[in-house]
Amino acid sequence: MGYLLANGIGDTIRVSLAADPAEEVKVAWGILKSLGLRSRGVNIIACPTCGRLEIDVVGIAQRVEERLAHISETMDVSILGCVVNGIGEGKEADLGIAGGQGVGIYFENGEVVKKIKDVEIEEFIIAKVEERVEKMRREGIDPKANPLKNGLPMHP
């Protein structure tokens, strides 16, 4: 299905799963999002788990994604498992966290902003996303536009 849509064949998508029908809509949106055909909401970018992993990337990413599911504004958020490669891997994200032993590095638009305690990572990144969304709404930024292209640095 993805191949056909990516090549402009078809204008309707229908996903059938052996699951709650609400999941079918989420999967359809995921397909369109992965092809760059539609975008809505927070896009979580998480690193693959490797030997340098120092935080629970999978768990944090899942919980953050669930808690930010109500947001319709488009935004890329990185949740990365080590500070060695994390910042470089997440530089294309609007904002993100690279976790380490006892510390998290918070970055916006590819720039390191501050260090936080590792136990604060989840709540901190959720708060920062919600702050950015509120700023987008307050300033009338197009919710389908990429915040990076609209000059939305959040740190002072």
C-alpha cells in the first residue's frame, strides 16, 4: 500500500486490523506520515537500542508519545539513549533529550540548552513540548508547518 501511495497511485487509504477500529486510523496516519504525505502531531524519534544505551528509551518514548497524542501541531521530538551520539543524531529534531548516567541533555533546534537529572527526563520533555505548542498557538503559527522554519527557539 505504501508503495502505491508513494507513487501517486490511489487517493484513498483503508487499513484493516484485528484490533480496535481506532487503531486502524492511527496506523493509516502512520503510513501517510512515514511517506511524507500527511503530517499531524508529535513525531517521536527514538534511537535503536545499542550497547551505549543508558536510559529506558523504549519506555520513555512510548509514555511520551501516549501523553502527547492530543497535540495536533507538527513537531519532531528526539528521545535518545546516550549522550555520546544522541545530540548529533537528534539535531534535526525540534527538541529532544539525550540521556546518560544520571543526566539528560536537553536540546532545541540542534543546540544544547541545559542538563537535567535523568529522573526528570520524561516530565521535562513533555512540559517543553506543551510550552512550544502553546507558543505556536499564541503566535498563530500554522500547526502544520515545521516549527524550525518559523523561528521558534524556546530557550532564552
